Amino acid sequence: MKSNYVRIFDTTLRDGEQSPGASMSSAEKLEVARSLARLGVDVMEAGFPAASPDDLEAVRRIATEVGNPSDGTPPPVICGLARAVKGDIDKAWEAVRPAANPRIHIFLATSDIHMQHKLRMSRDQVLRTVEEMVAYAYSLCQEVEFSPEDAGRSDPEFLYQVLETAIRAGATTLNIPDTVGYTTPEEFGSLIRGIIENTRGIEGCFVSTHCHNDLGLATANTLAGIQAGARQAEVTVNGIGERAGNTSLEEIVMALYTRYPFYNLTTGIDTTQICRVSKLVSNYTGIVVQPNKAIVGSNAFAHEAGIHQDGMLKNQQTYEIMRPETVGVTQSRLVLGKHSGRHALKVRLYELGYDLNDDDLNKAFQRFKNLADKKKTITDADLEALVADEFYQPREIYALDGLQVSCGTMGMPTATVRLRGPDGKLQIQAAVGTGPVDATYKAIDAIVKAPSTLLEFAIHAVTEGIDALGEVTVRIQGTNGSHKLDAQKGIEQPRTFGGHGADTDIVVASAKAYLAALNKLLVVTNHFGPAEVPSVQALTVKV
Amino acid sequence: MKSNYVRIFDTTLRDGEQSPGASMSSAEKLEVARSLARLGVDVMEAGFPAASPDDLEAVRRIATEVGNPSDGTPPPVICGLARAVKGDIDKAWEAVRPAANPRIHIFLATSDIHMQHKLRMSRDQVLRTVEEMVAYAYSLCQEVEFSPEDAGRSDPEFLYQVLETAIRAGATTLNIPDTVGYTTPEEFGSLIRGIIENTRGIEGCFVSTHCHNDLGLATANTLAGIQAGARQAEVTVNGIGERAGNTSLEEIVMALYTRYPFYNLTTGIDTTQICRVSKLVSNYTGIVVQPNKAIVGSNAFAHEAGIHQDGMLKNQQTYEIMRPETVGVTQSRLVLGKHSGRHALKVRLYELGYDLNDDDLNKAFQRFKNLADKKKTITDADLEALVADEFYQPREIYALDGLQVSCGTMGMPTATVRLRGPDGKLQIQAAVGTGPVDATYKAIDAIVKAPSTLLEFAIHAVTEGIDALGEVTVRIQGTNGSHKLDAQKGIEQPRTFGGHGADTDIVVASAKAYLAALNKLLVVTNHFGPAEVPSVQALTVKV
């Protein structure tokens, strides 16, 4: 399948979400999926439905809502991952079938080391399984993708045989993963070239790349694969994913875009959406983007200021290979102040992609006024943090009703916390800690009593200026063991929960973030009713 | 110069330090230089001495101390950058001459776009300047390196001519920069190959690569250059640098190491030092490393835990291409508690690389005891934060004497700050803010009166656990305009100042970090005596 169009297959919601602590709530996943659709990805892998009932439900929701756009835009392909077993394929189909364009993605390892140590299967068994399971998936779903896991370390002749089997059984996309991020661009390019030259039937199929960044070569390997003839690239926003992550969506898209005369290839991505999606994913996963990250890092275009300010360099091209506007970098604009009215807020939120009903607008307006009392000017970033904080919290088991803290160099940091519990009653506790956050968390623990370990805690200022809104992300792990099935390793992994909170008071933001994570933990560990995903019935934010 | 040894030229202290907000104090630079020497870099570019007297002094100090190791280890080459003008070369020579192996690195742009818009020089003028200036540098210093800036966009024939001129004038290392991060691996490899094949006299020289990561291809481009015959790679720790940064030292070293059978090339790097240096540079520059950064990100080896814990996968190689120990990843060890004595602290600090005299040990022990009162177990990370906080602060113009804060959801966040000023007197101020940190910063501002803008504010937990030591980094810019000469653009850039503080109370840590940044600002803007670098006379930390 030769053309000059490269399909972008985004797996932020599947392989990206697999990175430690990146787990998102169902509402967050839906919001990311909507943004990916707006970004223009051709395919989105929405999850691994067999991982848990929550995961299946989240994929089904995305397939239903994002897979059937009501505004006449072409529906993206919604894909669900499955191991090469019937149970997984059934669950994947159940999850993706509501989409206008559903796809089932099956994988099975083909390297000797994986077949021997992980699968404990012979080559013949692998061939038979591929044939049976791809055929089974194809009997349910018109589009089937197959991945030979650890293809980079597989015997090429056997690999061709496996791929031919998958094609005969109905697969139309053959995805070649460099599972452990081990190959060089030369090797990965040769691998793809070898497959295209030696696999019977491949001319009617899409060959796809799936690279990992363990040696910092994911982007180069993906481009080498594309140059060798692959026409689908599996990527994640910000390059998140297990270990050193996956190929970055933004790097592939902008390399092809910026170097069009060299590669002569296009994608369907609206590049001006890149920065917005990058921020959304970073906020919801809590995985920070380093300032020196290509394309989406905060410094990626930072030298701009100096040059323009100075006016010494007339020709922008001297130090610039792409315009910040192309990837949607905009200056934080001062949009609203304390005298702005409800209508101004509604209009600005709409421009930012949030279409609120009256009820939610009232709530948002109240929060906006509170913020405007404290902070002179409210920027877009403030508004986004405010809306995200309001609408994308998990189901609230415990809600923060009041917090009072004293700390400093001289005393004993003390926090008094008042929470409204699941029974609607207020509970109050005070605690002393090593600092204000520790004291607050101890007081919360004294009420909530859900033993957990704090794995990560990060605060950053959302906006410039000393009165900035602070955003806190935390990651916790329940000590009583909630687990989730890992697709590739086929084992249960301890589940971690992220929480996120924003406030001009970082101690308050810290309390909100911790409560959000604890509430997720409580929902999943069944302490409070069925392990449903947080209800999104009340969620009226539309993009 | 063909061999299978690739020289690692580290420019963390020059090109890395040029990233916004990365500016380090002289003491911090010296400490990074020591760590780079221990890491085994062949050459370190210690700075751009013409940028400011501070910068010259910092390079001279590194040349003197790190360039002449007293323990018999081979001295690294200490290099100073200079534009192709006499004044710069004189300053570079003054700075590097105390080193056992000094080098002057001269650069001049050779692309039409740069010659026309930045240099306003003709090709002839560029050739004449290269000849004169390289010869002048060679008359002072035995080792001269020359870089044709923006080589990637230069006319190849002219480029060969420039390089031949530089070689005839005495240059022995020819460094080829992809200044704007625009090339693909194929293009950069061809560029290097073309230079090696077409430049007379190049066979006796080292060809070097200097790549930027704007399209996420710096590592691949550098490797392509090495495969084409380059035997020096210019890199930075964590890939820091302007915009999307430079090639990452750790990615190049580990790609060559892990894929030795493919590349058949070695470096002199002690890989087990990589993580330690990575952390040091991240702490001192305040530039965070994203969790999914290759080699040094916190998740790079994170799946390990699951596997070992589970014990299901017998063969480690299934998902592992390098061992965490190889790059110095160690578990945070619980080393000391409140009953540990002074000797235990001294021994552990020595093992971590800090050799304190009695005075400093007493101070450190006092701080250790204070911390141990608050925190049950003290880990290596705690100790390193504690020592860094104690010894690598800039000259203290204002010192924090006391802080008292109250905040929460119910009241008005209020801070009372007591500082000891340059006259030794205590001053006290209270302020109300949008949160505890804002209130604290406003109270500090009321005393210090050095107008500045807060550009960045980040907090992270140093260690796991709710009672973690919090580390805060801030970046400010003086509103009264302190500037610094930018090497490449030849223009004065607004100078930014980073500060860093650690405490179990994040509000206290925030106050310390802000004061550290303000103190740097005050020292440089000459408000307090000569613009000396912070005195390191008192610094007895040895590594």
C-alpha cells in the first residue's frame, strides 16, 4: 500500500496509559479521545478492554461518543487491544463495536526469547494461534490489526511466515514493534524493508511501526520504517509510555511537516492542536514534559523572545525551522478580570473548547469570581485549570469542606481538615506533620483510613507571576493491593492512582490532589458500591 | 583520524547552561565539572569566558582545579568558547591556560543565511577571519577547535574550503554543528562523509558532531555522524540546551555501549556515574528530567519492579536491554536514623562523594539531627539534598531567620518573614497573598526590594513517602535588566537566575529557593560590592 499519506495511530490511551502512574479516569480518557479526534489522528487505540471492567467500559464509551461524531467530521478508527485469546478478543469487540469504524488489534510474540520464556509455545503453536485468533477477530470485526511482539529480535523467515498467516486470516494492518527499543535506524529500516519484500500478500496491507525510546532512537527508527515503506506510525502524545516511552506523535508529525521536501509524505494532523493536546495529556497523566522536549517543551521555542525583543536579527529563519504558531504555541493571554461577567466567561470557555450548560456555567462562574478576587488577571491557562479541576474529578467519596494550616520555621506544622464523607456527615481531624502538606495528608488519612503509599508529588505553577495558580499532581499506591492486568506481560501489576488539584494556595491544591487520588482508590477497591468508573452523567463539557 | 574510540566532549557547562534559567553559580559549575571528570569525559567545554567576568572566572577555576587533578588521574581537556575575534580568544585563553590540557574553541557561521543576516560578511571575509583567528589562537594554545556554525545549511564546497583554512591555521578538531536541529540522519551522515572525503588535511584531525534536538533526531544524527567517521561527539547531560536542547550524553554513550556489536565503538565514560551526574545537573539547573526520558528518566527502568516482584518472567532479557546498575540506578537506601552518630554521617557522606572538614561536618550534623527529628529514616537522597542545600547556596546577601505562615480554605493566607540583611540587622515584614508561597514572597519582597518576575516555580518530593523532603526550584528575571552576552547571537540576553531550596516544609523550601535566586540577582546586579562570583573559599566539599 504505497501512497504519500502516513496514518497516525495514537496509542496514548493504551500504551501511554500503561506508564507508571499515568492511569486516567474514564472522564479524562474521554476528554483525551475527543482532543485526539480534533487533532486528526486516523486511529486511536482506546485501551486494553480485557484489563478490567473499567477499562472495557472506558473504551466502549469512547467508541460510542468519539467514534460517532455528530458534527459530520469523518469518524476516527477506534481500536481495542487483545492478546491472541478468545476472551480478550470478545471483550475488545464488545468495547469497540459501537464505533462507526471499529478495529481489533491482536498481538503475539514471535521472538525465540519471548516464545520460550513468556509464551512457552513452539513456532507451530504460534502460527496456529495467529491463524485461529485473527480469523476469529475477523469474523466479528472488519478491520483487524496484527502485531508480532518483539519483531526486532525475531527470526526474519519465521516472522514473514507469521505475517503471511495473519494476512490470510484477515489482518489488513501489520504492525512491527521494536518492543524493547533496541534497534538502530538502519536495522529497523531493514526489518521493514525485508518484511515488505518477502511477505506474500503484504502489498494490499498497511505496514505499521511501533517503536520505543530506550536508546533515544524512537523517532529516527519510526522515520526509517516509514522511509522503508511503512504507512502507519504508532505513537503517543509527549512520547509517554512504559520505561523511556513510545515514539512521540509531535516529533513524527513535525519532522514530516518541516522536512516535507526530504520525506515527501503527509499526515492528517492539524498541527495547531499539538500543544493543546500535549498539555491536556500532561495534566491528566501527571507526567511532566521536560523544558527541553522537542516541539512541546516549554523552552522549545524560547529563544524567540530574545530575538524579537532585540530586533537585531532581521531574518527569522536564522535560528528557526518552524513557527511556534504552527504547533499552537500561544502567549498566555490576559483575558478576564474580576469585572468580567458570566457571558464573557461563557464565550471564552467556548473558544477554549468547553461548552457548558447553565448549571455548570454557574458553578464555573462562582469559582472564577473566587479566583478573580485573589488574582488580578485570569489567563487561558487559569481557566483551563479551573475547568479541569471542576469537571474532571473522579466520583467524590470524600469532599474537602475546610482546611486550616499553620507552618514555618518556628513551630510544628499543623493542619486541621474537615471532610464531608460518603454518608454526608462532616468529620474533622487535626494532625502535626513534617510540613504543611504532610500534616494535611495525615489529617486526611485519619478520616479516610485508606492505607496508601505516596509515590510521587509534584507542584507546578500554571501561569507566570508570583500569584500563580498552583497545580499539584500526586500518585499513590494502595497498600491493600488493587491490581490490573498488564497486556504484554500477562501479569497483574499493582495499580497506582493519580490525583490532580489546582488552587492559588498550594497546600489546598495538595489536599485536593490527594483526595482525588484517594477517591479513585476507594472507587476501584470497591469500598463504596460497585467498581464503576466515575459517573460522567453530569459531565456536559463538549469539545 | 580513524580509531574505534569516540571522544566525549561535554558542553553542559556552556551550551547546556545557555538554556533559559539554567544559570549556575560558580560553585555549582565547579561541582558539575568535578562530576564530569569523574564520569570520564575527554573534553569539557567549561563556558564562554567573554560572556561576563563571572563566566571567565568560573572557567578559570575549573581549569585550575579540575584541569589539574591531584590524584594522578589523567587530566580532562578544558575548553573555552570564543567568537572569531581577538578579544574573545584572549579571554578564553586567560580562562583555560591554567589547565594541563587547555583548548580554545572558535566558531564562525558559514551558511549564506547567517553570513548575510548575522555576520554581514562575504565568503572572502569569512575565510580571512578564520585564517587569522585560528592562527592567533594557535599562537597561544596548542589545541584549537574550529566550528563552522550552521554547517548543515552551508554550501558544501565553501564549507570544505573554510575547514581547510582552519586546518592550515592550526585547528586539529573540526566540529560540525547542526545549529538549528534541521537535518535528518541521512543528511547529517552525508555531510560528515562529504567533509571527510573532500577536505584536504582532515585525515590528521578529529571530526566532531554537535547536534540539536528540535525534531527529536539529535541522537540519531550524532550516531550517523560517528558512523560516517566523526570521532568526537559534543553532548550535554540530560540533553539540556537552548530550545529542545543538545544531544544527550547518556543516550550516545549507552547506545554505543548497548549496541557495541553493531557500532564497534567505545568511549571512556564510566557508565555507573551517569545517573548521579544527571541528578546533580537537574538539581543545579532546575531543569527537570521527564519520567520517560531515555536512560535517566525515573521510569526508564521502572517496569523492573513489577517483573522481579512477580517472579513470573525468568529470563531478564525478555524486556531488558540494559541493567539499571550499569547506569548507576540504585534503590534509595535507608541509611541513617535519629540515633546515628556524627561518625556514621561522615562515613556515609564520604561514600557519597562529600569529604567534609570538621566545621562543615558539625553544621551538616546539626541539620541532619533536625531532619531526623522530623523524619523517621534518612535516605541517600535526603543527605544529598541536605548537603547541596548547605554548601551550594550563592553568597547570602539576605538570610532567612524566621518564617511563620497560616493558610487554608477559610482565611487569608498570611506570612511573616524575618530576614538578616547585608548589614547584619534583622528585618521583619508580614504580607497577605493568594496562597502561602505568594504571601511569603510578598513579605520577602517588602524587605529585599529587588524587583523581579517569577518565571518558573517547581516543587518535587526528593524521596518517596508522605514525610518526604521537598525540593523547590525557582527561576526569576530581574526587571531592572541584568544582561549577559549570548555567544551565537552576539546580543545581550536578559539574564535569569535559578534558586533551589530543600526542607520538609515546602513553604520554607520555597522561601529558601526564592532567597537564593534573589541573592544571585543582587550579587550580579552589583547591589552589593563587586560582581564577584560567590566565594567558594569556604567550600571544602571534595569529590
